[in-house]
Amino acid sequence: MKLSRIIAIATLAFVGTVGAFGQNTEGETFSIGKKYSIHSKILKENRTYWVSLPTSYDDPNLGPEKYPVIYVLDGKSAFFPVAGLVNFMADHESVNFQIPEAIVVGIDTLDRARVLTPSAPNRDPANKELDDRTPNSGGGELFFEFLTKELFPKIESDYRTLPYRVYIGHSLGGLTSTYMLLQHPGVFDGYLAIDPSLWWNSAKLIKESPQVLQSFGSDKIQRYYVSVVDSSQGSGQNPYGKSIHQFGDSLAAHAPDNLKWKLHVIPDTDHSSIPLLSWYNGLLFVFEGYNLSHYGMMEDPDSIERHFDELAENTGLRMNPPQTIFWILAHYLTTPNRYPDAKKAMKVINLGLKYHPKSPYLHEKLGVAYEMMDEPGKALESYQNALRLNPKNKAVEEKIQRLKK
């Protein structure tokens, strides 16, 4: 079955499910994110954006933490699936640690040809239809100013963010993602250019790319993923796909060492359906090396810090080991029907508290570990610390009362 048909069936099933939920007036409301509006003085218009926070962001059992930010263009259509995918790939409750938890920001693109093109094309009498459809193109630099001077400061003041940004764009959005890499390297750290329109303006970006790459304007690690439809399955390589392969040749010849890139040819897709697999594979590439083996870390707690040091070297993402990995390790090492080991649990939990001293969950698990070691006094103190950080935790209250008897 073709991927496009699978996606269509899945979408219909989702819509049907939502409809069923909507008929149940007693159901519990849940949300994947919130929609906002910001007035842009630069663009002289209101811009809509959506924000989805990680599941751990407001968890009362976890202390405050900072997160990378993933900016996705065409927010009206792409925000919801990308937010769901990021949540799945970083879902600690399902023990899925493929990528780090991240804040997802969807950016509405009202007039794609205006804001997602870095240059206005040379008017071509032979292509009057394109000229007629793109009369206001070439506003990419103004859009860049909107991002860096208005939207980024807003997001970074409203939320707990790490200085690590990923930019996702499809088609013309992939064009502007590539433009950001070449003309404003270092503003983002990771880029997904999905079947990008690199043919734009007579492939101007591609023609300029050898010189730009040879004098690359950043020494930060940059990770660029570009996907393209497998044209061998159709009637032959179309000129749009050909331009992407030409850019791949330019990268192979001229990319500096700090620019890590991947060109991914994806079969059984077309221009409309390729984003789904590109989002997944692109995020895996941007965060390459993050994928955690909690079993390995449980066996060797010393490997936790080494893992995140190596991640920083490979991706440029410098982050503390997240609470969610300590959450699952502490759970496994203190639960009787899992892999109880008081000594390893103490080592893991104390390492977690080194990075997250205000984590109620880790203080609670420290108490459990002390009880495993038959040290009720220290266990009581740990439970009291946990309750002080999260006064609404009834389970911890009961543990304190039990030890006080």
C-alpha cells in the first residue's frame, strides 16, 4: 500500500476518533499545544504561531529544566504531526529516548512565496505562470529578521529554552531552511530541508553554494538533513529533484568539517507525502547519538555523563543529562519486580540530584533507596525534601507518616 494512502487512512481514522471524542460531553479535554498571535513590526502584520511543550515541562514531580526548540514552518498543517512525533520519539514513559524532549513551535506562513523565498526570481517570459503566482516573492530576509528579532526573543523569554534551535521546512520551506544554513549559519543548529525547492530563481543558491561553503560563516557544529523523492520510481529524475542532487554534489565537494550533512532519497513517496518520513529520519540525524540505552546506563551509571559529553561533541547540543533518564533508571533500580539494586540506585540518584537538585521525584527515590539499605532516618529526610518540593504528593506523605510511627 502506498504511503500516501496509509497517511490518508490514518488521517481519516484520527478525524473519526476526534469526532467521537467530541460527542462525549463528559470526556476530559486534552491539548497538544496552544495557539498565539504576535504583531510583527518588521513584517507589518500579525503572525500566528503554535507552541507544544514537552510532557515533563510542567510535571510537578520533576524540577525545572531547559529544552531545545524545534521551529517548523507551515505551522497550520505541520505543527500537529511534528509535535506528536517529537513527543513519541522522546516519550520517557514508553522508555523511548530517540531524541531529547523539545519545545515545538509552529510558524504560520500566510503567503509562502513572499516569506519563504530568499530572492525574487528573474522574470522569465517562458514561465509567466510562475511569475503570476509569485508577484511578491523575495521576502526571506525580512522573515529572517522577524524570526531573530521578534519571535525568538518571545519564545526564549516565555519558556525555558536551551540555546539549540532546529529549523524544519518543506518545499519552499526547505528552500529557506537551506538559505538559513548558507547565509546565516549558526543561528540554527539543525536543519531539515524536505524536498526543497532549490530550483528557485534558476537554482541561485546552488550556483552560489561552492563559494559560500568554502568561506562558511560559522565554526559551530551544523547538522543539515535534506530529503528528496526517489525519482527512479517514476518517469525519471525531474528537474526539481535534480537540483537537490546537485546541491548534494556541492556539499560533498565543499562542506567544511563542522557541517555534518545527509542527503536522503526516500522511495514510495511524492512531494506531498515525503514530510512524514523526513521529519522522523531528519530528527534522528540532527540528534544523532542521543538514542539512549537505559539498560546500558543502568548497568554502568558512569556512562551517563560520558554519553552526554559525546553528544555535545557530535551535535553541538550541550545539555545536562535529563531528569527523564534518571526517572526511568531510578524506577527500575528501586522497584522489586524490576532490577532492584540499592547500590546502583544510590549512584544514579545522587548523580541525578547533582544536575537536578530540585527534583521531587529523585528525592523520593533517594528515600526508597535508603529504605532498601535499611536506613530509615535518611529515608525520612529524603521524603521530607521531596514533599517540600511537591507538597501535593500524597504518596510521599504516607511514606513519611509510616516512618514516623
